[in-house]
Amino acid sequence: MTGLFAQKKHMIKINPVIPETKGSYLVGGSIRDLLIERAPSDYDIVVLRFPEKYASDLASRIRGHVVKIGKQNQMVFRVVSGENIFDISVISGKTIEDDLSKRDFTLNAICYDLYSKTFIDPFGGIKDILSKRIRMVSKEVFKNDPVRLIRAYRIGAMLDFEIEHETEKSISNDVKLIAKSAVERVKAELFKIFSTSKSYKYINKMSEAGLLFEIFPELSALSGCLQNRYHVHDVLNHTMIAYNQLEMLLNGCHANSEISGFAKQGMDSTRSALLKCSILLHDTGKPSSVTVDNGNVHFFGHEKLSADISRRIATRLKFSNHETNYIDFIIRNHMKALHLYESFKKKPLTDKSIARFFIKCSDNVPDLLFHAIADMEGKRKIDNIGNSDFINFISFLIKKHNLIYKVKKKEPPLLTGFDLIAEFGLSPSPLFKKILYLVEESRLSDNINSRSEALLLVKELLKNKA
């Protein structure tokens, strides 16, 4: 054991509620996290015998409750208390060393004997933690559980560790095994990668290893799909660069202070993970929508095709309805900011046209603007300055969104459906929604600001309709 961890042997802070029973061991990610001074919320404990009794003893200490998970011969006894989860199971094999030999990576194949207060590290996991290295326990780990192929990158993204060369080579050789894993597990690991702040490096490595294309075969057609004069990359390279640009933006790293400040307001990790997934899939419809006219390459309607493809992917990987609908909306509308910019270049935009964009995109305005910036910056060479006019336009929209739309959106509506019934004798119908939309559009455009002005507008609308 190295000097650093020899000291940690006496310094490691084990949760005091955990019973120090003979034949009980703290294992896996929880001991790894304690060694690198991360506070674990989940604790994995294996015992030589009587796991249910151990779980019951722990539950009585913390006034928690025991939940049985899994099959009879692989039963896990989960004790839940507040934010902490303790999973207790019997060791796999005759000894703790047998158990550790069946684990995935050496940094997860370390255990702490709770009774003797000593580390057991048969595969050099402590040394690998010191070297910030992810190394497989054996060459069989991926065949035994193929989801470990993606878990290697998830752990790397979570800890900013490198995957050891032989391990990466084995991943490349075994990528097709991922098809044997339950899609729910693949999706869970994938979104854990997306939710980290440095996921690009590992998504790119998954691409290089071929694993990304086993999970998303729809991305394969992007390689070699050349684009128009506005792009210097094929669709795949553009996608990866745009992904990287988006992640840097979400981390608050952008030269434009307005945009950077907007990003620093924060987007929770779940939402940012969905946005990253969206940009990864946003151009999947390009290969099937490409047309060439007098040497000019076009991808008319690619955003709709890409959204349709993303829906099929979401169904296959069993995304939730919310996740599916969010990704569909972002991809289906990802060209809207660019189209608004192109209109702006021809003539000044009206407040009404901007209000329409904000109303249409609603709570997803920031997400679409971030996506638009990353998409634009993914068109150019990495070391060149981006389209400053477009960036300035997005900055202008951000100011409008923050100073006008967000403020007015919090105010109560000027009119409701009840007002349309009481003041105009209208019956509920599709016309209701249209009138209320136009009133809201005028309010957000700053054309009307009072109930009386709203009533006059409705009167005029009904007169014109008649």
C-alpha cells in the first residue's frame, strides 16, 4: 500500500452507523469514493453470512426499513434512511477475494474489512486510483456483463479518469456485446455520462471505439456525409464539435459575456443531459434528406426527419414520455433561431415575431438558443472565430427574453376564457385558444398592457372575423 493510502487506512471516515461485524466488508464504488474523499450516498456491503440479519441490525440503528431486491439466490437487502442507501448482500464465492475477482474494474475491486479496519486490494485498485486509471479486473469482465462497456466511460466521465490501453482495446473488440444488455441499463449509464460536465471527451472516445455506433447505429450514416459551403466538416464531425461547444457553453465558457452569464444561471444536470442527447441526434435526418442542385448541397426538412428518427431511438432505448417529447421538440425546432436570424438580416424584426418565437418555444427558449449557438459554432474550424453577427443576434434575443418575456410571463394574463364568455357571449370553442393566443402575443410584444386594451383587441378581432 502506498504511503498516502497507508495514512488513509487510519483516517478513512466510515459512516458510524454501519455495524462492524466480523465477516462484513465495505466494497465497490462506496470504498472508492471514500478513498478519493468523495462522500458516498450509496454503500455496498457484503457479508460472509446472514445478510438479512445484518440489514435488520443496520435498519434498527438508523430507524430505516429493509427492502428485498432481486432473485432468491441473488438477493440484495436494501436499507434506506434519509439520503443514504445501504445495499447488503452475501459474498459471491467462498472468500472475499473470490467476490472481488468477479467485479468490473480494479478501482471497484477494493474492499474494507469493517471488523479489522484493513483494506483488501488483490488487483492493485488503490494504485490505479492514484494513477487516475480505469483498468479491467480480467479479460472476461465485458462478456460477463456487457453494460460494463459503457460503464467504463461513465466512471471516467464522473471521475475524470483515463481508461487504460488494454481495457480500451478490449472494449473496441467487444462493442457488439452491448446489444445483449437491457436497454434500460444502457440508457441509465448513457445519461449519467451526459449529466457530467466533461462528457464530450468520453462520448468522443466511445465514438472512436465504435461503441457509440452500436448504441446509436443511426449515427453511422453521418460519417462521410458532406455538407454545403457553410460547413467545413462532414455531419458526424460537425455533430461532435457542436456537442463539445454545447457542453462548454453549459459550463459557462463562452467569449460573449451575455451568453456566458445566461449559461451560468444554471441548468440542472437532468435537463442538460437531455439537451446534450438532443444535439447528438439533431442531424440524424441529413443523410436521407440530402439533395444537390447545381452543385449546392441541401438538407430540406432534415430537422423533421431527425426528430422522427430521434423518436424511434427514444422508443428503442425506452426513454420516458417527457424525455422523448423534450428531445423531439428541441430537434424539430432547432432551426427556428437560425430562420429568425435570416429574417432579421433581410429586415428588422417586429416585437410580434420575437414574441411568437418565445411563446412557441416557451420554457425551452434557453435550451434552443444554446443549441443554436453550438450548432453554428460546429460549422466552422475549431480555431476560428464564430459567426459574430449570429452570436450577437442570439445575445440580443437573450436580453429580450430576460428583460421582457420572463418578467411579463410571470404576470397574470389580461384575459381568460371566462372573460370571453362574460364580455362577448362566446361559447367554448377552438376560437377561444386562438383569441387568447393573440392577446398574449400582443401583451408580450408590449402592444397592450391592460385589461381594457385587451378587450378592445378582442372586439377588433371578432369584428374582422365577422
